[in-house]
Amino acid sequence: MSLSGLLQAVLPDPALTKITEAVGVANLELEGPTAIRPLVTAALAARKPVLAITATGHEADDLTAALRDLLGRDAVVNLPSWETLPHERLSPRADTVGRRLEVLHRLRGDDPPQVVVATVRSLIQPMAPGLGKLDPVHLTVGAEHDFDGLVEYLVELAYTRVDMVEKRGEFAVRGGILDIFPPTAEHPARVEFWGDEVSEIRCFSVADQRSLPTEITELNAPPCRELLLTEDVRRRAMELAEEQAANGSADAHLAEMLAKLAGGIPVEGMEALIPVLCEGELDLLTDVLPEGGHVLVIDPEKVRTRAHDLVRTGQEFLEAAWMAAAGGGKSPLDLGASAYRGLTEIASHARDTGHPWWTLSQLTTPDENVVQLDIVAVEGYRGDVSRAFADLRAHTATGGAAVLVVPGAGTARRAVEQLSDADVPATFVEHGLAEPPAGGIVTVVRGALEEGFIAPECALVVLTETDLTGGRHGTSTRDLSAKMPSRRRNAVDPLALRAGDYVVHEQHGIGRYVEMVQRTVGGATREYLLLEYASSKRGQPGDRLFVPTDQLDQVSRYVGGELPTLNKLGGSDWKNTKAKAKKAVKQIAAELVQLYAARQSAPGHAFGADTPWQRELEDAFPFTETADQMAAIDEVKADMMRGVPMDRVICGDVGYGKTEIAVRAAFKAVQDGKQVVVLVPTTLLAQQHLNTFTERMTSFPVNVKGLSRFTHGPDADAVVEGLASGEVDIVIGTHRLLQTGIRYKDLGLVIVDEEQRFGVEHKEHIKALRTHVDVLTMSATPIPRTLEMSLAGIREMSTILTPPEDRHPILTYVGAYDDKQVGAAIRRELLRDGQVFFVHNRVSSIEKAARQLRGLVPEARIVTAHGQMNEDRLEKLIEGFWAREFDVLVCTTIIETGLDIANANTLIVERGDLLGLAQLHQLRGRVGRGRERGYAYFLYPPEAPLTETAHDRLATIAQNTELGAGMAVAMKDLEIRGAGNILGAEQSGHIAGVGFDLYVRLVGEAVDAFRKHAGAEPGEEEEELAEVRVDLPVDAHIPHDYVPGERLRLEAYRKIAAAVDADGLTAVEEELKDRYGTPPLPVQRLFAVAAFRQTCREHGVREVTTQGSSIRIAPLALRDSQIVRLRRLHPKANYKPVSELITVPRPTEGGAGGRIGAPPLRDVELLEWCAKFLKSLVIAPAPVG
């Protein structure tokens, strides 16, 4: 929202005219409250370009948001700093680099921004020379581009070529289609070329690779690295590699890095080598400022300390990463040039190059050189709204102007109502404040200002929501953006089959996938999956099964146990395993259906429609709801308004706004005079929820209370009494709420968070509630989509997904334990005000480990936590850690489940070699949840040899930092847990026996069978599709040049095989067209085969094959009249009633069954003939009458 009018109103104030008069003074010290920062920067920017320096990234973000309100979006840019240190062996994220290069490019251009906001980290870090000169790729619709040249240029700009684009900085080429994900974009783009002309650009979603409805006319793709592998750089790397070899350097890692760079292959952490690979002096940030640009350092004391710490930690990393590797001696290369510079050096360099150096401090010093700015900070009202309103009333009564800045539109409208109730004249200016505010009235606007101020000379008071409530707004969903895509049913399965993977074939059991082979039989080319089974004879090689790709729906990847045993083809063991699983599944299905029936017959309360207050509460949400969140909220409300008790599960990642859904549901229940219970498994969660609920409902008459082990006697008694008398509307607590003796006046809704973490008897208690009040369960463990489908209507589920576009891979380092590195890693996290998990998995020596860390990093506040402590103490510690009272939590693997601490972004696992793969993934999932980059260090003892399995595990975790296949395995592991939570943990044995996907299908079938039995209408689960074998001379396959890469071809085959009807096939065809261009002939034939299989299913036919010169069709039961018809239409056909088999001579080209001697029919024509043949046997019953 524009607040330019506010700036016009304040600029005449003497405090700010002092600034505009002093422009050009080389050194100036300013003093004033924090609220004045945006004003000083904006006043100075009116005359000269400004580089505003803050100590931390959060301050930079807040300042940028406030300045954009005052000066306009385009006038202000935020230059992000690297998440890595200059000499770490890790590269900064592609999106960080992309945003930095965009800013530097603009600074060189004709339209430089008025203000650049950056952290001290960016200020003191030297950059590779000439970054602003790098031209991004710019594509516009209708323009000509040399296609091959463009692909080469993208590789030069450090984009990675892949077969399918999934993350920023990747591109893929398929025929004339270019998919590219620029590091600064929200979504990847698909660019279609016609020859060398760009004919269309559209965005697409990573989840299902389909185009989004928005078309765009141009695309900018900045480089993805700050060190580009140009000819010169590669030559220099080659020379260095030769020098190192000649000097006999011991650093094998460095030699390997240089060799790769010389060959043009980018390497993780190559930015550390900028000083030795780039020609010329490195640039400082002040060197790229426009002429006469001023540097404004905000909070110089904090900035100085931060700079000092950065220099020291940077030096430690240089020593830990490069010197240690050189065998304790000097670093084999002199990388000092890119180390952080001292602040004084930067300041004098800035002044020497004509950039004045100003500081703005909060501390008051009685010095005549210091310019004091007389704009006063507002005293905080800390929730005392009536006092604030009284002050505003007095101020406006004297004709003064007042502005109240709030983040959400709902909050703004509610504020105007509350002000009017308090006799304060107020108005809400919806579209920003373009003119100075009027006197004698409170103007309410939306904006990002965090702190208010008083300008006495201008008779202006500015208040923000923070000043009124005392809490800085923004819970953990602060970083949710407006761009989360809605749920997609048809996501791309990242579990690509690789050779050696275990698969489950529905008829034959568990086998091993060998490869995909193309075979030409009778002139028709088709692709097959080759599966290997256990050998039927001892000492013989395993049996092999060729599965045609049009039957891929019979095969699923095995996910379940660690290593399953292979079944034998034609053996009975698979049948037995499947039968056992079916029996177990039947019991569960019966229980679920009973619970469902009980709920359906119980009378529930039907809640009314939304009230105006409900809308105000929802509008006051400071973030944009995501499409998934909105869908879930609507589903919950619809359930509450029905007369049957609700039972809905909401799954979603931590920090993805599940709490907001709970807040809205609870508020809705209270509006109907009902009470709400929020049950959580730990006191910490109770505290987190209590804060959120209270904060969201402050301006409404709702009484929210907490009840947990930490609620003291008298308070607890008061809460219990309040529940019985109806005084307490919402109570949030742990299982204390389930104790006997707690009575509710009128309970309407129970919200259960993380149900799986309650004990058995508590679960039973909750289950009993389900039948008569509305229950909303929230779970962070993902529940698989397939299971959700099969239980549809019994337990309703809503899923909130994290879009793959918004997740950032976690930087993962695997290596030997080294004190220096651990110390440096902890310090680096403390430098960005973060926290660290240090996992040490032996309770006996955990204190010793903590002592050692205290020795390494004396300034850190370190505590230990493990499962053998008493619960109170453990919860107090975790709560302290959450409240940022400690910096490092040394703990056992208790953190792997459900600890949500968004500020902890570094994980160090001391003995990574002792943990299982799923555990490693789970642990790594604890960090990198906020907007900071997550780091994970998996270390092993340098002296002990690694076992082979440990080595493999660590190698896997190191390679799968991306959210692709490895993550998907861990996600599957989590989904199995999720399924266990809903179906009961004792099922895991059966899941391991038949594999997860098949197991879920069995659950669906069993539930449906019971439902029909119970008279309920069946759910949306499709019945199992019969297997149909079509083996005709049809040349149907996906050519390699149409869909490159085995994984993508497999995915396409699977989608075609799984399509149930003509609409399904059309959808798949559309998708292929969207992703790969118009399908060639063999692919169109593949669709024809799939359509023919559907026709066969309708007629109950299981196989249509060629045998010599005839075609076999079976089974087909014919009535006498049909046999007569068959003989009349096809005299040479043969029918065997016992085996229900028809053989008919293979037709040849030409009319009416073909000419003699003509070539036999094949491809689509043959399929059409067969379909016609089947239809001709169906006789419509004769009309009666």
C-alpha cells in the first residue's frame, strides 16, 4: 500500500530538513529512535541514491517493506547476502544469487533504484568484478533467438540441464520447447519456439509439470552463480591444477574441484575460489553505487559488532576448510582476497571514492558533532487500547492529524469500528494514502510500518498495530506467500524407477526391476519392463517377466520394509501373503465403518452461517491465505454447518497455517455459543497455540484460557470452574483436559493436534467424543493421497501442501568430525541470530559433549536434553529453547519428531554413521523451515573406519539434498507412519508384506465392500480394473526423441495405462501435448491401444492376441443367437464354448474383410476392426410389442 502522503506530511519537519540540508557532508552522525529509520532514509533518498546498511536480514526486510510503502515498490531494492561464508565449501542458493545479480544489473543500468537496503554482510564481502555487466537472458514473445546459441548461453550462465525442471536454476529442452526456472521467478516457465521465433511463454507448476493459466509476454533469467565458467576461468583452473600437481599439494578435494572446473563442470562451493580464478580486483558494494550515493549505517554499534564477528568466523572457516585440508600447513592457494573486510577499511574506501558515510544510532551522546533528530518514538500501549484511544481523542480534538497503520484489511475495519465506539473520529483509506492525512481525524491505512512516531512540529501522530498490542505481529506463517498453488491430484511421481529397485506386480508379487527394453515382434515395436523374480530351480538364474508398458498399472514401486524377499513366479507364497493382508485389512475396515455409522446416526449441532465478526477475524489474518488453506477452511465450515458430527483430518507441513484453520473453526463455534477444546500433546505446543489464539482474538470478546501441567493450582481451578459455568469459551491444553472431573457447559468442537502422539487410553477418550461433537484433527505427518481417496466419506481429509517451488534444499555437509569446523558452524548460525541442534546419541556422555562445545564456543548458551530426564524439566528446557533463551540444544534423537522451532536452522549430528536413512532424513527435516537456509552436518569420527552400509547411507543423504527422489523415499516413509496413525501401528507387518501401494488399494476395496453391506453409498474409489492383454501388430510406443529420459517415459506410460475412460485418456493426451509438443504417430497409436483396452473391459474380454494368421479373443460367453450371428458375419470364425474362446482369421486390407493376397491389417486399422468385431456381436434385445 502506498503511504506517500505520510512522507509528504513529515518532510517539512525540521528534523528531516536538517538531513536534506546536510547532503554531501562526508561524515555525519545522526541520532534518533528506531521508528525514524525509514523516514531518514526516504528523506535522504529524495536528494541522492542511498545504500542503507542494517545488522541483520530481518531488519533489512522490515526496512525494505516500510520504504516501499513510502517511496513506491520500484524505488527500493533489497540486496540479499549469501547464506554461506566466502570460504565455505558450499555454494549460495541460486535464488539468492539471482536476486543479487538483478540488483547489481539495475545499479549499472539507466534506471538505478533510489535506495538499496543490504546487511553488513553484503557490505564487507568483496564480489567478483563486473557482476553488474552480466546480461540476463531476455525472451519476448515474437522475438527471434538463435535456439542453439540460447541453450549454450544458459549453460554459460550456470543453469543446469536436466530432463525435467524441478528447482531454480534448471532448464530442459524437448524439441522446440524450452522449460526454464529462473532463480528469481515464482514458477518455472515453458517457452515454445517455432524455428528460432518465440511463439509462446507460459508458467507451469513443478508439482505436475502442467502449464498454469497465466500467459506471460517476456521472461528474464539472470545468472545462477557469481562465478561463471568462461574460457578464461576454465583456463585459469587448468593452470592452477597443474601448479598444484607440480608442488605436490596434498589437497585431493581441491585438485578434484579444479579438474572439474577446468572441464566446465560447476562444483559445490566453487565460489570460494573467486579470488584466484577471476582477473582483476574484486569489487566492494560501495564501488557499484551510483555517483554521489550515500552510505547510511543503521545502528552502527550493532553493525560494528556484527562485522567483527563475521570477520572472525570467516577467518575460522578459511582455516577449517582450506588450511586443515592442506595438512595443517598454509592454505595451498591464497584466498584471502575474498575474505570479509574490516568495517573501518570499507568506510575509508567509501569516503575516498566519493560516497559520504553517515550513521544513525539510537544511543544518545552529548557531542556537538552529533545531529539529534527530534522525532519521538511512541510509547508502547501493550494492549491497553482504551488509553491509546483516549490519547488519540485528545490529539485529534486539538486538530492534529493521526494515522493508524495495520497489516490486514479486516483489522483496519475493526479498528475504525472500535475507534468510533470510543468517540474518536476515524476513517479507513482503502487504497493507500496518496495525500497528507487530514487533521482532526484518525486515518486508518494498511501498511508495513512496524513502529509509530510523533512529529510534534507537524502535529502528526503515527501509530502501528505493534504499538497498540505490544507483540510484533507475524507468527510462523509470516513467510507464507500468496503464491502457493492449489492442490493437484495428478502430481509427477518423483520416485523414478532405477535399475535394482523392488517392484510389486499385482498378480506375481515382489520382483526386481532390471531395465526398460524395446522389442520388435511381428513388425511392431513396443517397450517392456523387464522384472526379475526368484529362481524356481536352485542355482539357476532368476525367472524373468516382460511387462508390456500398456499394463504398467499392474506394477508399483515397493515401499514398505528395508529389503523384501523376491517371490517366485507361479509360487503360492505371494497368494498367501496377499490373503493375510486382506484379512487384516477387513478388520480395520469394519471398525472404521462402524464408527462412521455411529456418527451418522448421532445428532450433532448444525452451526449457523458466518457472522460479520467471523469475516473481520478472517480479514485480519496478516498473510494471504493459500488456495489449499482456503479449500480446507471451506471444507471445515461446510462440515460444521451439517447436522452430523464432523470428523475431519487436516494434514500439512509444520508452519503451513494449520493453526489458522483451527482459529477460524474455534471462533465459528464460539459465535454459536459453544465451547471449544484444543488438545495438544505437549506443554510447549499448548503455549504456542495459546499465544496464537489469544493474539488473533484480542479485539473480540472471547475468553481463551490454557490448562496444562504448568497452570498453577488456583489458576487451574478457575479454568475448570469457568468451563463448567460457560465463562471460558476456548480452552487449550494437554491431556489434563481429558481427566475425569472436568465438565463443560456446552461443548461444541474439539480440535486435536498431532493425535498420534497421545497414549492409547487418551486416544480411546477422543474416539468416544467423536460420535457426538465435531472433531477436527490436525497432523503434520503427511497422510498419503491414495489412502485419503480410499477412506473418502469415512474420515474426511484436507491436505495443505507445500509447493515444491517454495521449498529450499538444505545444505548438507558430510565429513569427518573436526572441532574447528563444528565451532565455526555454530558461530555462523549465531551470527544470523539462529539456533543449533547438536545431536549426540548417548545419554551417558551427553554432558561431556556439551562441556566440549562450551569450550569451543564459550559465548553460546548451551543446554542438554534427552528422553531420560523428568518430563517437567525436559519441557521447561524445550520451552526455553523455543523462547530463544538458549542457542544450542545438545540432545539425543528425541528431536526427530514434531519439534517445531523455526529459528533453529543448523543441525550437527556427531555420529551420522550410526543412524538409519529414514532417521537422517527426519532429523534433517527439523531445520530450514523458516526463511533462512538450513544447514545439516553429518559427521563421523575421523579415526574409525566407516562400515560399508554407513558409507552408502551418508553418500545417499549427501546427494539427495534436493527435494527429489531421496526426499520422496523419506516422504514415503513418513506416509507409512501417517497411514499407521490412522489405521493402527500394528499394520506395519502387512504393509511390508505386500508393499504400501497395494496395501492401500486393499483397504479401499474392503471399506467399500463393508459400506455396500451397511447400505451406505460407495465412496469415490474405482473398482479394480481387470487386466487386459492386447498383443496385436501395432507399432505403439513413445519414441526417445519425443520424451527423452527413461523416468519420464515410464511416467507417461503409467499415466496412459492408468486412465480409466475416454476422458482420462484425453486428459493424458492434453498433458503430453503441453509438456512435449504434439504427439507423433506411434504415441497416437498407444492411445488407440489404451482406448481399445477400455472397449475390451466393457465386453469382459481379457485378451486379444494374434496367433499365426488368426486372432484369439477370450473369454467371451456367447448366447445361441450370438453364435448364429457370428457364423453369419464371419463364416471362418471358430468358437469354443468351454473355454469361451473365439478365433477369427486375421483381416487383410480392402473392404469387407479384405482382398485375397492383400497384406494383413495392422496398427490403428486393425484395432478399429477388432473393436467393430466386438460391437457387432452385441445384439440389442428385440423391441416388445
